Amino acid sequence: MTRKWPVDEEEEELEDDIDQQATSHQKIDETVLPWLNRASSSNRANLSESLEKTPVILANLAREPKYARSTIQSQPDCPVFSTEDWDDIVNGKPARFDHIFSSMHATTLDECQTQKVGEVEFKFGPPVPGKRVSNSGDWQIVFAKYSKALTFVFPHQADKLEKYSEHVVRLFGALPELDHNKVINYDKAIHYRVSQSRQYELTDFGEFQDLFSHWIQAPPSKIRESGKRENKSRRQEPCKRYNEGRCPNTVQSCGYQHVCGKCNRNAHTHPNCPN
């Protein structure tokens, strides 16, 4: 026979209050949320058609993001894209071009295992090869792959992506290859800002003037300046291979001076120096 212990009325009331709080916590009264009340029709009238469509799709995907991603990957015409990169698109996160570039040459699935210790969650997964987008060619390859995946979920953004690509490619063409890292960082900064606000698109170049000034118009780095000084000092030294009669470079292309290693004159080499 099971003995029933008397229930304390105060404990029973406390449990009821906790249950009611848990239930009420799950339901939010949207009528009192100021940011939703500010989203009036007048504010939305200033948004482009593309900016109106994107948040609607993202809000729908946010209800079941894993299921949404699985439906994308199950389509026969789904572009080849890693699971993590699909998750970034579904969750509205900025594109990680280095990760996309690495995934293109991966030989294993980028699977991630999760383990919980108390309230702390740890994620483990195989390391992805460290490939970085470092020049115009790398960027165009990755952007084409990213655009194909993004327009699979947001087809209305196709024209904007093409226009943005033209803008970035022109910047690559206007700058020397040593400065291509500026364009790559500028592109990263734009993607991050667009992902943080639903009022910007990639083609809102006027809204990114501060990023343009910071990344594109930044002065040469100290490393490049010190490298120039080093090259200049090296060119003052006589070329050893020239003095040995085996330098394959011309006077203009050689990193050192084609002069005598003893008297620094250009009429003869060290073995033939009269001094």
C-alpha cells in the first residue's frame, strides 16, 4: 500500500505560480513591444521590394531552421554547399568566404558533434583545411558559389548580387594586387553590416562610405613601407652573381647593383677590377 503524504498548501500554490509563469513566459504580448509598433506602414514604404521580401523569408525559416535547411539540401537542384554555410544563410548570418573556400576542397564531411556538460555546450568537429581568400581570383570563385546558394533561398536578390559583384571587381581592378586584401576586408565588413540590420542591402554603397574610407582609402601598412625600405637598401649592394658572371637578370630587373664588388664601378666585374 502506498502511503500518501499530506501536501503543503503553500508549496502547492508555489508550484502553480511557477507553472503559470512558465506558460506566460512562452507567450509574448506583441502589442506592447515598441519595436513592433514602430514597424508601421509608413516605415515599410521606404523599403525596397527586396528588403520587404527578405525578412519575411528569414522569419519563416527561423521557425524551424534545421528543418528548413534539410528541405533545401533535399532538392535535386540544390547547389553544392556545406551544411554549416547553408546554416549561415538560413539564419541570416554573414557569409564566411574563407570557410566556403576551404569547404570547396574538403575531403570529408564537416560534421559537428555536440556534448553538454551541465549548462555548457561543447561542439567538436574535424578541422577544415585553412584556405583563405587572398586575391581577386579567389574572391570571384567563392562569390559565384555563394551567390548561387543565396539565390536558391532568396531568388529576388539575384540582380543585387550581380551589381555588387561588379562593384567589388572594379575595386580589385583599380588597386594593385598588394592592396587586394583591402577589398577583401571591405567586402567582409559590408556583409557583416548587412547581416546586422534589415534596412541595408549589399548595393547600398552610400551607406558604406565609412567602411570604404577605413578599408579602401587606408594608407599603406607599415609592413609594406618597411619592405620598400629594405628593397631600396638591398639594391645598393653589388650583385654577387653579376661579379661571378652568372646573373640571369638585366640591370633593370635585378634586385642588386650590376657593379664591381670592389670599387662599385659598372665598367667591369670584381675579377677584372684594376684597383
